[in-house]
Amino acid sequence: MVSVLVRHFVMYYFASTLHSFGSWEIRRKARELTDIKKGDFGLLHHTQGRLV
């Protein structure tokens, strides 16, 4: 559970950083990696994403 929270913190920080630079190519790659990382945690990720 802790690893999931840490992953969310890193992804939010990473996303905000990419948003500042506006690097669409890196953001697209990051999204692909995020989709792969979700896997079975897709539902959990969606729930926590709405709670945050």
C-alpha cells in the first residue's frame, strides 16, 4: 500500500514537472509507462486518484 502512495506522489510530481516544461513527447511516454504500471491496480489507482 505504501509503495502505491509513493508511486502516486512521484507520478503527480513528475506530471506537474512535465506540465511546466510542456514536453508532450515525454508526457506521452510517461503515460504509456503509467498504463503498464497500472495493471491490476487500475481500479485502485482510479479510486485513489478521485480521493486525492
